[in-house]
Amino acid sequence: MRVVLERSNLLKSLGHVHRVVERRNTIPILSNVLLSSNGASLEMKATDLDLEVTEATAANIEQAGATTVPAHLLYDIVRKLPDGAEVMLKMDESGNAVSVISGRSTFRLQCLPQADFPALTAGQFSHIFRMDSEALSGLIDKTQFAISTEETRYYLNGIYLHTLEDDGALKLRAVATDGHRLARAEIEAPAGAEGMPGVIIPRKTVGELQKLVDAPDVAVTVELSETKIRFTIGSVVLTSKLIDGTFPDYQRVIPAGNDKQLVIDRQSFSAAVDRVSTVSSERGRAVKLAIAEGQVTLTVNNPDSGSATEEIPAGYDAEPIEIGFNARYLLDVAAQLSGGEVRFLLADAGSPTIIQDTADEHTLYVLMPMRV
């Protein structure tokens, strides 16, 4: 194999694929990226056996071939080369090493044979549809923060993506919950999504996907089977296993009878929560909201360090109520909202509260209260 390509092209593609590779691997081949050259492009592939990312980039192929080299090491070398440099990748005749040559720099990397590199067999995809990258990015951004990190409830370690009929229209909905909070976002279902199985996309896949869909006006092709999902974004193909589990019936968690409505300026509220939570303990992080007509009083008491109180004006005309929330969760939800105001729908101090974005009727958040 002998390939010459622009440093910027190589760095961009390696940036997309090397992140999948875990820093510590018991299986040596999983630390490597597969390089295969043919035609006029160099294809790079990395996997952790659950997730696989492939990208092809334009290159001058002087001699076709394939091998695997340490992914993070190659990325670090290319990252440190000067802008505008040309890079040559040349495999030794022995096939045991690859030379990375650029200007006066030469690096010799040990390689492992292509034949040892595992393939993530995708099987047959039953559903294929296309959607705008901005729409997919929106679904992820608004729900990702609520994904559970608790490994015992593994079926909550991802985003539940499914279609459902709502007011005569088919919606594509994303839901994430960790048992303390729930985030739900939806868009009009793209053509081809009809009848798709409800799937749970793992947290790591969601994180990689979020980085890949940051470019606007890019069409994303989504392919689905019972066990796998594949996203094609430009020249990048991301294939992932799905979480094999049943997502809980989240509709039961969303309260229907919350009749007390509180409307408050989003930025003022977020800043006030941030300020008063400065004195909260790392373990507790509880902030009490005393809601009365025309105002909300935020209070934090920490026996070890002190207390904080702040009053902010609000629109509220129901009976007064006191309710506590985790300050971190309130700030996480506020960060997802785009409107100038945030709407709380409350029942009582012990019941779940609905939080809505006044500028986006397609998103909804549910927070469980804390005892304060």
C-alpha cells in the first residue's frame, strides 16, 4: 500500500473514526483503524464491536492495499503535522509496519493484518428513510441529557426512537429518561418511517452521532433492522447495535391533571437557580421553589455552608405551593429551551411537574420533585 493525501482530509476523517476506539483494549486489533485503499480514495474504519464508523476520503493511490494501524497514535501524529502538509502512508514489504511520511518527518508504526479486523455484520435493514441533519440533531440535543448512566437499568442507557400517530399525523419521537427526569421531542415522521420498530439507540452512539450531524443542510439516511441502526451522513457511515431491551411505558409518567400554571422568564430563572445552588451540597443539590401570586422565591439550605434566597417575578395565579427540585436537573432542562419563557405545569409538592418550552410545542420535560 502506498497512498498520498492532504493532511487536512486525513485529519478530518480520522477525527470522525478514531473516537470510536476505546483507549484501553484487551483485544489488540480493536485499538487499530483499518486503512484500505482502492480507486481514488482511502477508506478508514474503526469499531468497538458495538459501534462501527467508516469514512472514505480522496487520495492519490499509488499502490492499493489494506492494513490496520493504532488509531489514536496515527491521529496524534497527523494532528501535529503542519497545516497544508502532504502525507504519505507506505506499507513495508514485510507487511509488519506502515511509514507515515510528511516533509522531513517519518514515523514507523507497527501494524496488524487486515484479516484480523472484525466486521460488524449489519444484516438486512427493514426500514430506510431520509431526514434533515438539523431535525435529527434537534431530537438528540433536546433529549440526550436525560439518558441514564445507571448500568443496571441498561434499557434506559439510550434514546428511544419510535413513531406514533398523534392528531391524525405520524410523528417520529425521541424519549430519554433516567427515572428522575424525562425528555421528549418529536418531528413529523419522514417518508419511509411508517411501521418502523421502536428502537433504543445506545448512549455512545448518540454521542458520536451528535458530533457528526453538526453541519446544517445535510441529508441523513437512516436504515433500521431489529438489532442494528445505520446512519449515512455524507461520506461517513455509522453502524451500531441497538440496546436489546424494552423501553418502559413513558406515557404513564407524564401527568395529565397538572392544573397550576407558572410562567417565568427563562434566563432570569436559570441565572437565579445557578446563583442560589452555589451553596448547595454536591450530594443534595436541592433548591426549593416557593410559588405564590406574581413571584417565585428560590431557597437553598446547606447545613455545612449556609443558605441562599432569591426572588424573581413570575406569572402565577393559583394557590401557593412549595416544591423542591434538583438544581442540576432544572439547569439542564433550561439549557435545552429556546423560548424567552418557560412554563411549569404543577399539581402538588409530591407529584411530577411538566416543563414546556413556550417557543416549541414539540418538546416536553417531566421532573420528579425532591423533598426539601
